Amino acid sequence: MNGQVIYSKNNGIAEIILNRPEALNALNNDMIAIIIASLKDAGNDDAIRVVIMKGNGRAYCAGDDLVDMGTAIHPNPSDKVKEYYEGYPQIVLAMKELEKPIIVAVHKYALGAGFEIALAADFIISSEEAKFGLPFVLRGLASGTYLLQQRIGYHQAAKYLYLGEMFDASTAQHLGLLYDIATIESLEENVQKLATKLASSATKSIGLMKKAMHASAGLDYEQAFKLQTLSTFVSYHSEDHKEGIQAFIEKREPKFTGK
């Protein structure tokens, strides 16, 4: 695969690493396509139980590359609506559709499209040095209008969208966006610890819960509980449920397979 994105799999864990440090891992069209393909591969591989997304260099991801995109090397579609929809939003959709947990590790900057991708993850682990923001308005663009509002509410989202201000890891934690904050030195260890825990969990059930949680956002109570009931029914017939019950009876830790 293109060296701008490194994709690897080991011990049930898939890693997608943004590797364009000279551009602060800003996204171009090739990178977007590779990230989406990697997410789909992880979804189709039964051996993969969890996905980690992170970046090399001085940033996790500084957003879309406004200089590189639209060049002869990385051309954009002639239809602007198609261009914007087929960009990083397709990464977000692929993350949502992946019925496996996703961890994003933010060691420095997560801005614009980079922050949107982090918001689409199931867990964000941040270093103390990280900075977050959706500075679209500073470039005269209207974007970032869904995920941040869904996560932190209208008025808080308006503050960061309308002013384009960045905020630090402590603020992100206060807003409820982070699973954990680590030192820059311990970030990788903390990410791997969580990934290992998730990879040994009942990932079939996690996938069903993730799918139901996303689908329930636009449903009323009755519809949401019907969906929850269907998820429970499917998980009841899983191998992991049988193992969970047997482990409880035998008073031991369950050994889940994600099936």
C-alpha cells in the first residue's frame, strides 16, 4: 500500500497509521481511499477484533490537505458536492459501519477532518499535549456540523465551530470526549492496553451494540427498544454468550472468540 498510510495486523489488532509527517498527516485523496480500504479489510477479517488509528510525526492529523488536493497528482471530482461528500466523510461512514471497536490515539494536533475522524471513533486516548479543533470557519467554510454537536451539545459545539478555536486535552476530557489522557511517553502503552482488553472481549456483542447505538440516534423509545431487543436476541445465539454463561457457572474468566 501507499507509504502515506501504514496498515498492519497482529494478534487480533489492526493498526492504521497516517504516515505523512511532513504535511502533519493532512489527508489527500489517496490517503482517504487507503484508510477506507483498510477499515473494510479489518471488517472482513474475522481474526481482527479491534482497530487502532494513529499518526506519525508532529500531529495525528491536521485535516484535509488544501494545497495537495485538487492538483494533477491528486485531482478532485469536477462536482464540488461530490468532492466534499466523497472525502473524509466516507472515512467517518466506514468507521460507523465497522462492527468492531475503534481506538484513535491523538498525540498532538487533531484538527478539521482529523478531529472529525477522531470523533467517529469509539474511544479517543489523548496525550496531555494534544490540541483539538474544527477551524473550518477560519477558511470561510461551513462544515463539522454533525459529530461535535452530537457529542457535546449545540451550544458547546457552536462555540468551537463559530469561533474556530482549538482546545486542549483537559478541555476535551471535561467535555466527555476522551476515554483517557496519558503522557506522551505512556500514550502508546495505554492504547495497546485498551486494544488488548477489547481484542479479548465479546466483540460480536460489541459490534451489535455499536450498530444499535448508531441506529438508535434517530429513533423514538419504542423503536429503539425493539432494535435493542433484536441485538440481544442475536447475541443470545452467539458463541461468546454460551462461553460467558459457562464461565460464570465455572467461576472463571471467559475466553471469548468474537463469534
